[in-house]
Amino acid sequence: MATASEWLAGSRPRTLPAAVAPVLVGTGAAAQAGGAHAGRAALALGVALALQVAVNFSNDYSDGVRGTDVDRVGPMRLTASGAAPPAQVRNAAVLSFAVASAVGLWLIALSGAWWLVAVGMLCIVGAWTYTGGKRPYGYLGLGEVGVFVFFGLVAVLGTTYTQLGRVTWPAVVGAVAIGLLACALLMANNLRDVPTDALVGKRTLAVRLGDRRARRLYAVMVSVPVLLGAVCAFAAPWSLLVLLLLAPALLLAGVVLAGARGIALVPVLGGTGLLELVFGALLGLGLAL
């Protein structure tokens, strides 16, 4: 029986910035256009957090039953370690999906945009089939595509739309930037796991690209968003606050380009998550001001 601390570790809290940052940017974009709504922003945050936890538990379950997580560096794997029965981990994922769905329906009802129900269903399908099902797209090198779409474009633009009733160009630019940072978070994770993923046939983008090109792509993913955020200064001058993050982004890129691997990439993973969170806060604040 897994302990409470093991369940917490299994939820992979270091990935939660990927859920918080898009809501901050989407709300900032809505505020910039005069339509921010605190209650709807809180509901969007609830949806994003529940979906992120659901993804983490579903990945733990699917990778665990496949045997992919038997020999890994990094956070607690509930299924692979035997700390929790697979059925319990699967049920935790289902419960998290249910929470996300309930809060999402509440948000949709308030906004009146019922077509977003279909988007929500696509998010759940995308989350489960990342590592679940017969042909998980995360095993085909398409994980970053899913992350960019769901934790970048959908999360930011959905947050803005449910508050403002439309999307703006700063929201689109912010969504692309957040999507790239979310991809960087996944790339850091997959770079750490390249040796074991290759052995078990998990062909992530990092495995397909090879070590050198994957590291270069990570560097692009953490640096370009800062420049994109600065572009939003044409609509909101305070968006230039994001340039404060250029040095930390380049530092993370430098560590990865220098060849950090294995356990040395664990701090990079945490740093990338923190970079995304602070970026979301600064850009959201800059847009709102």
C-alpha cells in the first residue's frame, strides 16, 4: 500500500507549473483586452491542475504495466515500483479526469461556449493515449506535439476565451511561448530517460533525434519563448518583464548543451518547470498591466 507521500511523489508535482503557467498567461491576455474574470480563471486553473495530475497518473499506470518504468531515474513510479497496484493508479487517473471534467463543465456553463465540451473530450483522449492504448503517440515521438497543443494552445486560448469570449493576438503569441516551454519540460524529462526508453522501444522525440540534436532543440524551446513574450510589448509594454528570464533560460540551455545526463538532468527538469511558471507569471502580469 503506497503512503500519502508516495502518492504525492507519484503525482509528479514538479510538472504542475505546466498547468499553472498557461492559466496565468490566458488570464493576463483577457485582462489586457478588458475581460478578466477571477472566478473563471480559478475554474480554468482547477481544470488544468486536475488534467496534469490525471496525465501523470495515467502515464505511471500505462508505462508501468508495459514495463517501461522498471529502471528509471527521477520521480516515484507507483506502478513500476510496486508501491501501489496498477488498478489503484488507474483509478487515481480516472478520478482526476472526472474532477477535471466536472470543473470544466462548470466553467463552460458560465461561459456559454458549449462547443468547448468537444475540446475537453479531445484533451482527455489525448492525455490517456499519450502512453496508453495500443499505439500510444508518446512512443512514436509525438509527445511534444500533444503537449504543445493541449498544454500550450488549448490551455492558454481556452482560458482567455472563457473569460473574454474571444482570443487576441497576444494570447496566441503567449500560447505558442507556453507551448514551447511545456515541450522543453517534456524534452528534459525524455533526455534523462533516453537510455532506458531506447531499450524498451519507447521512441520519444529525444530518442528519434539523437542526443545532440535533442539537446539543441531543448535550447531553442527554453530561449525562444522569452523573445516571443517580449513581442507582446507591442500590445502591453510591461510584457518586457519576461526579458528578465533570458539569463536563466540560457543557463538551463547551457547545462543541457554541456552534456548533463541521467540524474544531473533532474535539477534541469525542476528548473525548466520553474522557468515556465515564472514566465507565465511575468507575462500574465505584463499583459494585465
